[in-house]
Amino acid sequence: MGKENRIKAREQAFFFCFGMEFSHSLDEVIAAYSEDEEPIDFAIELSKGCVEKTEECDEIIKRHLKKWKLSRIPRISRTLLRLAVYQLAFAKELTGGDNPTGVIINDAVRLAKEYATEEDAAFINGVLGGVVKELEDKSSEEAPDAQSEEDKVKIKAEGEDE
């Protein structure tokens, strides 16, 4: 999928997820949107995943809120944060492992500037910066040693043959 389509897909996914703030059915939100414009498959996948992982995304977001409660964040900002956190933390398989962190954050900030305010965009950028750091720290902690135990056994076994 090209860059323009990814940007459009993220915007559609934002519309779908934001619609869930007022509806109980993602399918209904997508169907209503479909009356005016054809949904992009990637947008549907992103929104379904985001809705499915809302609680997990919210927990990650909450850890990066300073003097804020998630319920006090405007709906647009909360939706953009959830969508970006979902992509950063859970959607690697949707992008074939190519999950460009900067692009995800940029799109969230761009959408905030378009549909919310500059202050919301700055807030989102700050929260997502903290989320990325947390995910990177977690990833480096979980990274296996340079050599797995299996590799160490193979090396030892090869050395015994000599």
C-alpha cells in the first residue's frame, strides 16, 4: 500500500474508531461511512484491532498521562492516542513488521491538528513519545541474548568434534 493510501487509511480508521464513541457496533459505523466512500481494508483492520485492544491501549496511555485522567481527555485526542498506541504496540503483523514509528506519530499529530487543536497535537506527540520509549525499553529487556541456548549447545557440540 502506498504512502497516500496509508495516510487515508489511518484517517478512515480514526473516523471508524471515533464513531465507536457514539455507537456500539463498529460494523454499523463502517456501513454508515460506506454510504459516502469506500472503506480501505487496512483502515478496517486497524479499527477492528484498535477496538479489540482498547483496554490494553488505555492501560499503556494511562502510564504516560501527567495530571490527567483518560476520561478527561477530549474524545478526538483519546481516539487518536488509542489508534496510534494500537499500531505501535500491537499491529506489527498488519504492516508486515514494518511499523514506522515516526510515520504513525506524525499521522496522529497531523490528524489532531486537523480535527482538534495545536495543543491537542502537542499533547498527543508528548504522550506517544513516552509510549515509544516504554515500548523500546520493554523490547530491549525482552530481547534474547546474542546467542540462544540452542546456539550455545551447537557451538559446544561442534567444538567437541575436533
